[in-house]
Amino acid sequence: MLNQLTVEGASLAAPSAFEDPAVLLGRYGSIIGHELGHALDSRGSQRDELGRVRDWWSADDRAAFEERAARVVADVDGCHPRGIEDAVVDGRLVGFEVVAELVSYQIAWDTYASMTTADERATPVDGFTGAQRFFLAKTYGRRGIDRPETARARLHGDVHPPFEVFANLARHLDAFHEAFATRPGDGMWLDPEDRVRVY
Ligand SMILES: [Zn+2]
């Protein structure tokens, strides 16, 4: 088995996207970050760097991870996807994927921040700062719409949550709130003490 990641051609945007690190990291860095996140989650903890079945986490690391993962699960549990009034997100069903997606935001943002200066992140292109373009690119990468029947079926059996649940995880990053100058009462607002950083 090869230890590799394939990004399908159909998920790639116009070549110009590769010229802007905000778009590159927001869109593709986070796809890669999601899969890396699975290597560092409760299932990834069961296999070591050579793929052997071996628990490589300390008890303290596991307890810290479980505590943070539980907070992310609680955050998404019970959400009503848009247009679906009679079914909600089951946090335990999707928790595994939601944690990997939040880790992907963090890996991609930290990489973007390490590659750029504060001035570059604040410089507008087409009306959006670098930080804003990062989060927009990330969100566009998760755009999608389901028919109500598909959305209901997904809620009951798919470990991947509805699209907006993934996209709304941005509210756990301080950088998101700084980028868009959010305030208490805004739809995406999350109190700083309720924001989860998994790693
Ligand atoms: Zn996944």
C-alpha cells in the first residue's frame, strides 16, 4: 500500500489559483491537511509511522485529544442543516471527520501564516485581504448542495456532515474572526473560550 494522497483533477481550480498562496493553502493545503489530520486522530493513533498496528500515543496525549474532540463534537451535534427542519447532525456519527476538518484548517492556516508576512496577509486583491481569501478559498472548496432526500440520508448514515458544518468550523480559528472583524452576535461568532484548537 502506498502512503500517498491524490487530488483529483476535477477538484482543481484555474491555474491562476496557484499564484496566490492564500488560495493555494486555503483550498489545497486544507485538503491535504484533512488527510494528515486523520493520521493524527484516534484512528491514526492505532498505527505507527511504518503502518504497524501499535498505539503510539501516551495516556495524557489521548486524554487531551479526547477532551478537545468532545468539545468539537458537542459544537456540531444537533445542528439543523439548511432547509432540513426534521433531522439534525449526529455529532458522534460525524465527529471523526469534523475533527480532521478542523485540524485541516489549522494546518493550512499555520502554513499560510508561516509563508507570508502580516503585511502580505492584509494586502487586498480583488477587494479581499490575504486572510479573507484564504478562508473564502477554503469555504469554496466545500461548496455543495444536496437534495433534501440526500441530505436526510446523509444525516443518518454518512460520517461526513453536511457541507456547511465543515465550512462553519472556521469559527474555531482566531484568524477567521480577525480576518472578518466579527463581533458577538454575528452568525459565525464563537466566544474565544469556546474555540477549540486540536493541536
Ligand atoms: Zn476525512
